[in-house]
Amino acid sequence: MRSSLRAVARLLLLAAWTVLLAPLQIVALLLGLGLAERIPMLYHRVFCRVIGLDVVKRGTVSKDRPTLFVGNHISYLDITVLGSLLPASFITKAEVASWPLFGILAKMQRSVFVERRALFAAQHRDIVKRRLEAGDNLVLFPEGTSNDGCRVLPFKSALFSVAEGEIGGKPLTVQPLSIAYLGPEGRPAGAEWRRQYAYFGDDVLVPHLWHVLGLGRATVEIRFHPAVAVQSMASRKALSDFCYEVVAAGLADSLGA
């Protein structure tokens, strides 16, 4: 059941939590402290609890630095869910930088913003590769857009161009992951339930977030699949196809499909 009173309470809590941690993150970034990678994880863990998302992790997160995490994309909520588990930054579309709240969070997490119409043009690849060479973990959503959470759209192999070649003298580690929005306590939920959390198509951010803030509790299951080295794949297309199949199978398992 949705409650406007719940939405107001959660919004106030999130505002207070943001005001408390944002200055610490800004200082950590300015001073180049390792805390700049840990503070966002703490922030997102509390964020998830406040808005009623219980995050369940399956599998083992890659310890290699850097790792390129690749997964399906359902909502802007994916950022806070994955941010609660991963010391990583996100590769995201440029317009996210102007979004209320989430744009600020993305900037403070040192996200890489790329233009939708020129995804991974040469300059974008160079920026991403520099971040990887600096040892930064990155998260990529290879579908290039979000969807209703019931399926995985085909991966765009061109987005895997950053995985070509070596990083720091060795092949890049790529770890596929699957994101699934489930009912309370991990119970199976229908497409209509998942649609309430999915952000895609003609959805507008502020009304959608206000709706989510008023909902009850839900479970988000993240399945981390075995990591692979790029050199084990015959081509960029082969890597893209492999990751797609693994991610799609993981989502189907989580949804009981």
C-alpha cells in the first residue's frame, strides 16, 4: 500500500542524511582520501533502508582492481542499490548530471558522464580507460537504456570497447551481474509490482521518485556472476554476448521465470 505520509517522512530523512554526509564526501574528494570510495557505500546503504529496499547479495564480488561490472538496468534506483555494495563509479548518460538529487550523488561518486548520441566515441573511451588505469572500478549498463525489469534488452557490443586491450599491463576483469526487483522478503512479484520501481519510457523522475517513496518494502536481489578476463573471449562481440546470456539467465532465476 502506498502512503503519502510515508513518502514525506522518507524524504525528510533522506534530505537530512544527504546534508550530513555530502560535506564529508566533498572533503574526501578534495583531499584525495580513500574515504571518498567508502562514504558513498555507507550513504547508499542507509538510503536503501530509508526508502524500503532490502538489498540481497548473491555470489562473490570481484576483488580485482580495476573491475568493470556489467549488468541490466531497470531504474535510477539501480545506482543506489549497487552503490551500497560496490566501491565503484558509474558510467552513465550525460543528462543524469542535471537530475535532482541523483545528479548530485552521481557527481560525488565520480561518475563518468557520456553523451547518449555519442556513447563511447573516442574521447569517452579515453576518459573511461584513464579511470580504469587509475585502478577505479566502474559499472556499465550495456543495454544503453532502462526497461521494465521483466527482461534484459540486447547488449550493445560497442559499449564494451573500453574492455579491449590491456589495463595496467594485464587484461581487464569483467564481472556480469543481474538486478531483480522482488516483493517483500524476496517473495515473487508480478510485472505490475516491478513496474512501480522500473524507470523507463516516458516516466518523469520527480513524480516517479515521489511514488516510490510512498511504497512499502521490497527486495532487490543482486546476483554477482563469475568474473571473466577479456583475453578469454574471442572478440568484443563475444564478450558482449556472453555477458548478456549470463545476466539474462540470472534475472530469470531471480524472477522464477
